[in-house]
Amino acid sequence: MKGIIHGRRHWKKYDGSTYYFYSMATHKRESISKEELWELGKTLPLKVKASLRKIELFKVPMTPQEQFDALTLCSISIYCLNGAPKMDMPGISMEDYSNDFYIEMVKYLKNWDPEKGPWGCLVKYVRLHTIRASLKRWNSPKNEIRSREKVLKSGLNEDIYYKDLESLEDLGTRISEGRQVITDESRRVLCQVR
């Protein structure tokens, strides 16, 4: 079973003056010196924030260089700036966590003000929101199972209960249907039902 297990590392994170991290952009293990890391920690968030602002204003896609910068910032934030989860997360792979972290990072970067503090201090809040979002998504199927168990315990027939939900969809609650065309014949049927 996949999952993140705290404390299980196959390679060092830091050895004196060199940081090691898994790059989401190149899909390889890379190393970076301490000075380069602090320089990227200052410049990359500003570049990514500017590219997100450009995307929001002009509705244009990211260029390959902007994508590379955003993925590098995400990788450095997770592996070097304490963005990795510090707890066991069974059932959630590191790839799932990285995707959720990227989404939360983009949300935070849109409202981040560099004058209030450096990006490295904000990474812990991104990590906490990512953990909450990942666990919420992971626990939602369990909640569905619990609601089914409540239906069965209450004595309702499960088939009837779920057929009622399907009949709601037949009334036109699906989004993909579009507008319902009402003809004279459908009006007569509606009047007879009422």
C-alpha cells in the first residue's frame, strides 16, 4: 500500500553545505549549495508570483521556463524549506502530496507580500493546508461508507434510498443537460401530475 511514512529516507537531505532534493521539473535527484538555495528562495517566489499575476490578467498559458521555475520552487519548498509532511500519511503517495502542495502554493503566492516576510517562513503554513486538504480528500470515501451504514442501520431499504437520489437526477438536476424545452404535451403531463 502506498503512503508517506515519516522518518523513512533513502538519501540525505542536507550534508553541511549541500541540499539534496527531488526535482519535479526534471524527475531526478538534484543537489544545490546553501548559497544557491537562499538565492533561489529570494528570487524564485517573486518570479512565480509575477508569472501568476500575468496569467490572471491576460489569460495566457505559462511558458516552459515559467513552469520550470514554479516546479523548482515547489520542489525546493517541499524538500529543503520544510514543506514535507512531518507525519505518517497512509494511502497518500508523495506524488499526490506534491500535487496538493503545488495547488496550495499557488493559492498562497497570489496573496503573498514579500515585505511582510520571506517565502521560507510561509512554507510551513502551505504544508499545514496541504496536509489538511490531502487528509480531507482521503477521508471522504470513508465518510460515504459511514453514511451508507447509517442508511442500513436506520432500516431504510438501500435500493429505494438510492433510487430516490436517481429520480432527483431525472428531474433535471444534472448540470450537463442544459435548458429543458417545454412543449404543449409536456405541459399537459405536468398539469396532470400536479
